[in-house]
Amino acid sequence: MNCGFGKFLKEYLEYNNISQTEFATRLNVTQKHINEILNGKSDITLEMAASIEKITSIPISFIINSENRKYVTNYLYNIYGTEKNLNKELKVKFPFKELEDRKWINFQDITNPIQNYMDIINFLKVRNLEALDKIQEKTLFKKNGDNFNKLSLWISRCDELVQNQKVNEYLVENFYFLIDDLKKEAYNEKFNIDKIQEILNNYGIYFIVEKALSGTKVRGCFRVKGKHPAIYNTKNYSGKDSFYYELFHELGHCKSDYNVAKNKIIVDGTDEQEKRADRFALNTMIDEKIWNKIECNYSEENLLKISKENKIPMSFIVGRLAKVGYIKYNSKLYNKYKLL
């Protein structure tokens, strides 16, 4: 059994020649209570930890962390029996090498399964891995398509990154001003993700682009953090058109599913939600009336004319043509303009 902070407290008392009885008197508790703490049989409350810090000058953070490790260790032994069984389970569920290589998690001792478990739950911001079941219930995603453990790691990574972003107040009435500013930015030849983030932050929306973990199919997700919408996109895009399509898709969720996202993380919503977000993305990138003109004549000369007159990026036009099958993604026309 892990004795938690009790082990360190026992060493402190012995080193300073303080008896259990004397220390109990200083804390105004019974000697029996101190003995139970020293042997890990009694948990240390926050109030008790604060009192011990005052008497010993041992940081309360160290006391709490030691007690937490005791809880986790005893909890894991109760479930898995041995560290070998725990290690086997963790290796199946989590891509340690990829997490290390990307520096998402700084594993304190990669050879120690219990420490690995604690590093994982600290990164995920959960009490234990069983809490992921509750989070999964609040996440809309294709349960037969994505590994939820990897998906939750990616979302946690994005949650971590947005902490560095400063955003203005989000006002629903400014939504279409945001859309106009994004479309103006899209028409610029330079593809600048930092500028796109700046625009979204100015309108009160968190925005992160982070590569997903290998083996997952996620392209993006929408959630609400406090009162602020948050859009997380992966780097799974081949050109400017596919990047903006996913961005406008998530903004479609922002427009129609904001209230749902206060309690749910939307990775893949219901069929109705996804179709609605798709329609919003397509119509935002190219108005339906303009699209009708494109369908009638998609010669390069006509497309360039429509692009210039309506300030629509050529990447949006050739991307839409490829999406509906009028041209191929490997065609000369698509590859010539996919980034413009």
C-alpha cells in the first residue's frame, strides 16, 4: 500500500526528533490520528494539509500531490492487480511514442506505469480514466469511426493551446461581419492561418489548428468554453479550399448549434446538424446564384472572370467543381488554383 504523504512526514519527524505525541499536540489532534496518517490509513484533508504546512513549512502542493499519488496507486492496484497489467492496458489505449515525439506530454518516468497513468490523467484533466466515459457521453462523434482515447487527447491538446489566446466578447449580432472579414481574407493570395486566428479571436472565438493523432479521422470540432465558441481544426487539408470549407463548416455549427455545444463537444453531430453545417459552408464560400453561373460554363476564362467580379478565391471555385465531380482533384485546373 502507498502511504502517501505519511511516509515523508514520518521521515520529517524522525529527522527533527519530534515525537508523534508532540506533533499531534501541535496539530491539536489525537496521537492515533497522526499514527494513521503516517501509515497511510487516514486521508489528509485540505485543512489538515494547510495546518501541516504552517508547522513544518512543507509546501501544501507537495502534501496534496503525495496524497493524490497514494489515492491513484491504491486505486490502480485495486483495478489491475499489478503494474504489468496496468502497463499493458495503457499501451493498448494510448500512443506513448507519438505523444512523446510531439511533446504533448512530458512523461516524468516512461518506465513507470503508475507515473504514466498520472501524466495521462493530468493532461486530460480528469480524476481517472473512468471519467472519460462521462466525457464520451457529452461528445458527439462517430463511435464506429474514431478512437475516443486519441480524440480526447487531441481535444485536450487544443484546450491547452487556446489558453494562450486572448479573445474579445462574442456577440451573435456580429456573426456575419465575421464571415465577411474571413471571406475578404480568403481572397488574399497569401494563405495566413495566423491572420485567420486573429480575426476569429477579435470576434470572440477561440481557434486552433493542430494535427490529429495518427489513426484518427477527425477533421475538426466545435465547442463552447464559457461563453466563447471554440473551433479546433486539424491539419488534414490539401488546399486553401478544404481548409476554409472545414472552418466554415464549424462556423455553421456555431451559428446553429451554439446552445447544444454548451453541453456537448461536436465532432460529428447528428445527420441534420452535419448537413446544415455543410450547406452553410458551401453557400458561404460560393453563393448559390453564382454557383449556377459556374455550372453553366466552367472554362478557365469564365472562372477567372467570376472570381474577380465576385471576389471569390479560385481555390473555392475549383474545389467545389472537384467536390461535385465536374473536374478531378488531380486535374491541371484544380492543382493550378487550389492554393489561390
